[in-house]
Amino acid sequence: MALSRALRCCQRIFSWIPVIIISSVVLWSYYAYVFELCFALFTVHGLLVYLSIFHVCFIMFCWTYWKAIFTPPATPSKKFHLSYSDKERYELEERPDVQKQILADIAKKLPIFTRAQSGAIRFCDRCQVIKPDRCHHCSVCETCILKMDHHCPWVNNCVGFSNYKFFLLFLSYSMIYCVFVASTVFQYFLKFWVGDLPNGPAKFHVLFLLFVALMFFVSLMFLFGYHCWLVAKNRSTLEAFSAPVFQNGPDRNGFNVGLNRNLQQVFGEDRKLWFIPVFTSQGDGHYFPLRTLRESENPLLGSEGKWMEDGGSDEESAGEVASKWKCIFKCS
């Protein structure tokens, strides 16, 4: 037991190494650009312009990176956890078919449409929770994550519903930061190359600033492009590799409701806030509109959040719940 705890502690410490590497490179780039390049080579007028733009890019990069790292991953609410009686009944039952039926009966009160490959309700034995649509268990975080995309070592966090917007903004502002640094450094790289400027410490920093900025830009460009495609299709990385399974079978486009609505799910309806790292994603991550007409008109999905309120009792039948929500959906 002590050895296991020691190993987990070491794992948590080592998991911060990629973040430390990125942070160290960024801090060095700040020193090299501001002190070794701007103050040494730029004129007064050029210095103010370049430093102003640089600091805007730098602040937005640091802000989005911080949010991607320290925003806690969203986990399923208590509504998706088995009650004490249901848990006891499920664990005492030895027949798999009866266990599946127990989960199916519980899931009737929840807005769940995806299934396991076997067609059963998706259930996490480790978290003892019925998985909402697009929810997956992360072996690194050791918990179920709402709309899990992937676990990213470079932010030491699970990228999912709560921080996917921040992750995308982090990629975009990282690219902008790299492009600005590379484009402004390139002219001085050429001057050092042809000998128009004297050798000194700035030459080393200019050379590596250009190299590092271009290297990171190329790698980020492919990653950012891939995630833009995922957002346009309303898929997560996990769903791109393994299509979600519905009652009628697998469907990679099951959550694709059109480009505009797909963007709004991630960035929100207020476009003025799209490029600011504040949470504006729609819903709470437990359910998502579906492409198919029959399921997308389901009143549970149409009335976001209201199914989770405590106004209705657990004994209420699924038909009564559906009728009530249908009325709310039509009147809204």
C-alpha cells in the first residue's frame, strides 16, 4: 500500500514536467524577445509598437494556458450515480442480463441515448456511475469526465466539456504568439546572417527564437487544424476514433447539428466572448442535441438543465416526465 502511494505521488510530480518545459520555454522567449531583441535592436518608435503587440499575445497565451491547466474537469452529477438501494441491488445480482435491465430502468429517467458496443447502458464500475452521453473514464485522472476529448500531458489535465474552449484558445493564441515572434525576428535573423549586425548575445537568442517559434508553429498548426475539424463535425477525439453507439447502431455524426450550432455548443451564443477565455459553452455537459429528428426533439434535450432540478420525484413515471417537458419545450 505504501509503495503504491509512493508511485502515485511520483507520477503526479512527473506529470508536471511537460508543463514546466512549456513554461520555461515561454519565459525564456519573453526574456529573449523583450530584453535581448527589443531593447537592444529596436528604435524607440518600433519598440513601443512591437512591445504592445507582443504583450497582448503573451498575456492571452498565458491566460488561456492557465485556464486549460487549472480548470477542473467536469464530472457527472449525483443524478447519474446509483442510489444506495440501486447500488446494493445491482451488486447483489449475479445475472448479467438482470444487471443490464436494472441499469436500463434507472437510465429511463435520464437523458441518455448512447450505448456500449454490446447495446447495454454505459456504466463505469470504478466510479459507480451511469455515463452520460459523450462521458468517458480517464485512467490518469481516475474519474469519469464529461464530454472527454483526451488527456493532454502538456496541460496536465483532461480536456473535456469544462475546458475544451480554453484548450482551443490556447492552441490559437499559441500559434499567433509564434507567428508574431517569428515574423518580427526574421528580419534581424537575416541581418545577423549577412553580417549587418555585430555578434553578441542577441545573435544566439534571435537564432533560437526563430527556430523555436517555427517549430512550435508547425506542430500547433496541424493539431489546431485537426481540432477545428472536430468542432465543425461536433466530435471529440475519442469519437473520431470510435463512433458513438446509439440504439440504432454506431453513428459518427450523431451529435452533428450543423456548423453554427456546433460552434455555439463550444463557444456559446455571444460571439463577442468567443475569443476570451471565459466559460461560455452551452449546457452542463450531461446531454447534447442529436442529429436525428426523433431524438433531437426529445423534451429532455430541448429543456437544458431543467430535468436535473428537484421539483419532480423519482417515482414519477417516464411518460409523465416526458409530457411535462414537452409542454415546457413547446412554450419556451
